[in-house]
Amino acid sequence: MGKRFESPQYNITTKGGEKLTIDVTNSISAGLPANAGLISHLVTWKKKTGASRLLDFGAGALRHTLPLLRAGFEVTAVEYAKAYERPRAAEFKETAERHNGFTRLMWPHDFVKSSHKYDAALLTFVLQVVPTKVDREAILRAIADRLDKNGHKRVYYASRVGEARSLEDDMIYNDGWVRGRGINDRTFYTEWTASETDEFFKQAGFARAGTYSGASQGFIYELPGML
């Protein structure tokens, strides 16, 4: 797995024949606020269950990590090192590092080497910016392996639908579209129906266990045997 994710960049050829480089860290939006519905749901869940160990996978500029740290969670943020080259992300990283409950793991090497276990994982607006299905599957398997077998084994997933209708056919790659202009700012985007997303998670052993507000697809998945 490590070699596959050595770089956040993917060299691809679009349906229209254009050769481009996609950088998944270009999808990070450092100015976006946290999803209030997600934070509220997690805080309520923590009060009910005592679960506190979270994995924020594809944490980006830490927009969810920071409020969860303030709410008393232990949060491990996993991201490419390149993500923190952005000034806003670097600033938020410094803020997070002032919290005792914060751990930062670089993807993929630090994460692969770690033995940390978690009650739940956040996978918010991540899978749909990864250009290949095999890499999405590897990410979900890696997360499943890090969920404590004696814990709640829960994934908070977020995605969106409805944007694909405005994207150009010439920019299709695999099951999605290349977005952006120029050489250094290209991103990838795809979207799935709720049933397609359920089926994808089912292949890794997860079943949908609920929803939360704040995303057009704010789904909660759990592995069998959850508490």
C-alpha cells in the first residue's frame, strides 16, 4: 500500500486525450468551516458512549480536527505532508499541536507504521477526490484495520451529489472528472448514489447505521459487532 500512495499526484489522460497531473491535496479548502452537524453528532455520541479516540483521515486543513480537540476528543489527523505547505493549513496545524490529544501522522508511511487504534474514523469529502477505485478500496481497508475490535468500529462519511451534471465529458477520467485549470491546480471529483456508497462500504464489511446533518450524504457506517 505504501508504494501506491507515495505521492499525492496522479498522472492521467482524460477521455478527451489531454495528459494531466492530478494532485489530491489541491482539493483541500482551508477556509471552509467545520460541518456543525457532524461535530454535534460526535459530541452527543461521546457523551452517550464515552468514545473519544478519533481518526480524521484525509484531515486536510484540520477543519474538523480542531473543534473535536476542543470538545475533548483525542484526534489523530492523517494527511499528506504536502497538505501543510499551504499557509492556512500550517497555521491550523500549529494550533492543533497545542492540544495534548492531537497526533499527526503523515500518509502513507507514518500511518502504516503506527499501531494506534480508534473508536471511530472520519472520512469526510475524501473518497470522491481519489481518482482510482483500487486506492479508495485500500484506504477503506486501512481504516477498518485501525478500528479497535473491542470498540465501536464506526466511520463518519461525507460526500455530495449533484455537481457532476455540470462537468465536461472531455474531462472524464475513470468514473469521475478532472477539474481546475492550469498545470498545478487540477483535482478529481466523482459522486455516487446512496445505494452505490452503501455497496462500496459493504465490500469492506461495513453497514450503514445512521445519518447526520450537514452534508448531502452524511452517512454513518459500522462494522459488525459494534457496541
